[in-house]
Amino acid sequence: MKLKVLGCSGGIGGNLRTTSLLLDHDVLIDAGTGVNELSLTELVAIDHVFVTHSHLDHIACIPFMVDSVGFMRDRPLTIYAIEETLEILKQHVFNWKIWPDFSAIQNGQQPIMRYQPIELGETIILNGRKITAVPANHTVPAVGYHLDSGKASLVFSGDTTTNDALWKLLNKIENLRYLLIETAFSNSEKELAIVSKHLCPSLLAVELVKFKREAEIFITHLKPGEVEVTMQEIESSVLGRTPRMLLNNQEFEF
């Protein structure tokens, strides 16, 4: 597997892009504004979008992508998510008021877009690549994703706060090489992090004590304007680990 970071910021502005990860050439993990980095040819090649949750910074480009290249494709774009997330997309985005319902619009004999519900713990296998929904703890129903090539694994936490279930699962993944985990706020906004069910450096430090694997750790979803202070706080708070900041265009092979 090859994973490219299209966007990993908690906001926009300048070169900042919100969450989207491109797996090989045909799978997106979330579809925030980072999708804007792709050409039309690259967009046409995407067959699958795995959504962690329904917040705008993780889904913003799905409507535009479907509208831009849907009629150029010979098969539906499949949107994978837990049932609660799919229902939010149906009711509040693809509802003919915010955006057309592309699951009801035909391209020849098939819809332009289709929904595929998944359950927590369920594994989808795409040409030998295993993608499994893992626990997340957020203000709306949410999951993260475990990507397993067979040789090695990467886990993307999605948006989450304190989450014992995630660490219990991660500690069982013997081939885990990379962990991408959010830390949205600095310690000065710890109360906001708790209310909005995100992490800050002090909360992250407590969580990582539960992590028993030796995987490389990368920090995502940093808020604009707080990147340097948050990473400095992580460096001083997290003992025995050296988490690094996730970067646009960074690539992982596993």
C-alpha cells in the first residue's frame, strides 16, 4: 500500500488543507479540502471513499468530486461509512437542497454514487488491501481506519478523544508500523478539546501511555495558528515517544 497525505490540517488558509488521504490511486480516506490537490484524471480514478465521520472538514469535497467527474466514470463511486454517518450525508448533504442526490442520478444503467454501510470492526478487502473500521470517540458517530497490506499496517485515528477501545485494538496489531493520530488543540484550550471530543497534548500524553507498540507516530488535525505551540507541548508532554507532525504530500509505503 502507498498512502499520500492530501490534507491534514484542522483548517484552511494558504497551503493548509483539511483531512484527506489517498490510498494507492483509487481510494480516499476522508475527502476534505485536500482533494483539491488532485487532477481531473486522478479524481476519475477514485472508486472508493471511506468516511470517518460527517463533519464538514472530512467530507467537503465529496459533493464537488461527484459532480465534477461522475459522468466521466463507468461505475458508481462507493461511499463507505457507518450507518449513522451515511444517514447524515443523505439527510443533510445529498438531499436536493444542499446538493443533488447523486445516488438517484443515473449514468447509463447505474447510479453515479452508491452508499455502502460498514460496521465497527468490519473489514473491507479491495484487491488484497484490508481496510477495517476501528473505534473513535467524537461528538458525532465516528470511526478511524486500519489499513493492512499484509506486510505492515497503518492506523488513522480519525477525530477522537480519550478512547480505551482504540488502544486495546492497536496493541493487538503485530504488524503496526504507523499511527496517525489527531491533536486538534493546544493545552491552553484543553476545556474546548474535552467538550468537542478532540485531543490536546496533555490528553495525548495520557493516551499514549496505553500504547504498547513501537509504531512511528504522526500528529494530524492541528489547528491553524497553533501548530508550533502544540507540537512543542507534545514534545515536552509525551515521554518516551517522538511524535512528528504529519505534512501535506507526505507518503507512507507499507
